Amino acid sequence: MNEAGITQTAESRLERLSQAMDSGAAGQVRHLLVNLHASEIADLLESFPHGPREILWELVDPGDHGEVLTHVNDEVRVGLIKEMETHDLVAATEGLDPDDLADIITDFPAKVSREVLRAMDKQDRQRLEAVLHYPEDTAGGLMNVDVVTVRADVTLDVVFRYLRMRGELPKNTDKLFVVDRNDHYRGALELTQILTNESEQLVAAVMDRDLPGIPASLPDDEVAKQFENLDLVSAAVVTEDNKLLGRITIDDVVDVIREDADHSLLSMAGLDEEDDTFAPVLKSARRRALWLGINLFTAFLASWVIGNFQATIEQVVALAVLMPIVASMGGIAGSQTLIIVIRGLALGQIGSSNARWLMYKELAVSVLNGVGWALVVAVISALWFQNNSIGLIIAAALIVNLMCAALAGLSIPFMLKRMNIDPALAGSVILTTVTDVVGFLVFLGLGTIFLL
């Protein structure tokens, strides 16, 4: 099904559920929910405001509560947890994989967390503690410790009989992990190798020794890159001395990719992907107030620059009319470079080794675009105001501002990254300030020099 079809299905599902909720048909709501995956129920919960959301949560099958909690965003999850009794929360965690449980248990009240840990057997508790030992946004925080391991010195027949004795395999198992007697990772054995090779063959003869383990401390975005580059379905997670800890599967990586995409988009507006879309008005207003305040400060800075040329503007009104063109063109050109650099940094395609080349390329692009569009704007402005000098001034200002915008768009992400600030969060605000200030300063400065 294409993306449009999926979107339409989600929209129609929300519409049907909303109608059932409005009519008070609890039985119909339960019927609609029972056939949905936990992630689909989570999407629906995030699509309702407070009040209806709590009613809908009560109609969700208690057996699905745990899975649903792992899929909703952090703020919605906290709100739902507050509505649940301790025994319901403990029951919701039953059957969850340790990596999924680790995602939600930190949001539980301390009393409930202790109850959950007490209800777990020793092995599951140790597995959970192994995942919680690592930050959430690392390979260790993503991993599941439910792995199937084999030794290199046994035959494929022994492995096959062992798997049949187990009866079932963990989800998304496409390979087994080969370890030595001290649980050090030595490679991977694809399930297809077990089925397509002679049963008398040793694991050592057909295992993949070149598939590296993923360090537990590796950031989750780097994990996603490895899965993309190597076309992985699952991968081993190892310690610094190559001891096997667990595995990461493709479903966890898809979640990382989606979260990173949401983060990149929302951060540029100063928002958080974990915010509740239907949060109360005052809470949302407080969050956005800070970002608006920062933008207001930068706007006053640009206005201060304009104010210094008040006498020039009073005498040559055409400058005031044309000012937005200079700032807007610089802002768009700078944003193009900024987005390219932020993306390149995120994908590991841009670094100190090729930054200089990229700078020359972006400057060349800015000069070409600057000269081309400057000629267009110069002709239009000269004809509009019957003044060739104004046309030449705005042309010069456009070329200078586009070049400065390219330099700013390239350098700002590097500077912010060096300061441990997310470029996607603050880059656009700083860039807008630079292009506005430089554009106004050059345009009005040239106007003061040549028109007065």
C-alpha cells in the first residue's frame, strides 16, 4: 500500500473512532480497538485531547496496555500512567521484552517500579538491569538480551536439533550469534546457512566472521547507519572487550529513524517530538514562549540596525520598500545550505576533511545565484523607481548577503556542534539573524553612501 493509502486508512480509522466516541457507543469502540495493533492504538490515543483520551484508554484491552505504553510518546505515556492503579501497571508489564520494559519503567512512580521488579524472576530482572545500565539513546539502551547463541565447534545438525528443542525463536531472528566459552562474540550464523548446508558441517566453516558486533556505547543514530549500510535485520551488541550482551533488531532501528526524523523537523521550530500535540493550552504556550522570546530578541537586533539608518530611509523611501527582498533572499539561500550541512553532519557525510571543499562549492553557488537574481531585481527596481542607482545598490546587497548566508549556513552547524548544541534546534534562528542584519546593514549602508 502506498503512503497516501496508509494515511487515508489512518484518517478514516480516526474518523470512525471519533464518531463512535461521540455517540457513546462503548461496545463499538472496543470492537474497533480489538483488531488494531498496539502502535495503531497509540497513534489514536495521541490524536485525542485530554478527557476523551482517558475514556478511550479505559476501553483498551488491559492485555494491550503494556505494548501501547511502549509506543506512545513520553508525555502521553506519563499522563496515562497517572490514570492507572499500581496493580494495573504491574500487570501491564507482564510479557514485555526487557528493552521495551526499560523504555517505560523509568516513567513509573518509584513504588510501582519496585513492585514490577519484585514480580519479575531473577533472570528477567538481570536482563532488565543490563538494558537500564546504558543510556536510552545508545546501542545498549536499544538492545534486547533475549539472544540465541551457539559454539563454533559444533555441527549444523547439533544446532538444528537444539533449535527444534527450543520450540520457538525470539522475534526478528534471522541469525544466531557464535560465541566462545567466555561469551565473547566471534561471528554470526545465518539461519539460511543451517538449512542449505550439509548437516555434518561445523558452524566454524559457514559462519560469518566479518560481521562486527555493535559497541554498547554507540549512539543510536550510528546504529541506524550500520543497519542501513549493511542491510541488517539484527545485530549483536558487545562490550569493549567483545563480550556478547544482546542484540538489536530492525523494529527498534525503525523507531530510531522515525524519532530522529521527527526531532529534526520539530527542533527547527523549537519543539520536541515527545510533546503531547493535544497538551493543555497553558502548557503549550509556556513551551513556545521561550522560542518566541529568542526570535523577538533577534528581531529587535535587526530593527536596531534599521533604526541606525532612519535618516536615510526617510529621504529615500524606496529603500524601505525593497528591504524585505534582500533579507528574504538571504534567508532562503542560507537555509538551503544550513539544511544540507545539518543533514550531512547527521549522516556522517560532512566533516573537517571536506568542509573547505563544501564551502567553496556553496560560495560558488551563491555567487552564481546572486549575480543572476541580482540582475533581475536590479532591472525591476530601476524601472519601478526610475533610479538606476537603487537597482545597482540592491544588486550589490543581494550578492553580498547571499555569500554571507552561504558562509553562515555552513559554519553555524559546526560551531553549534562544537558547543554541544543541536544544530537543528538553534541553527535557523542564528542564521535568520545573520542574514537579516547583514542584508539590512549592507543595503542601507550602500544607500547612505551613494544616495545621500
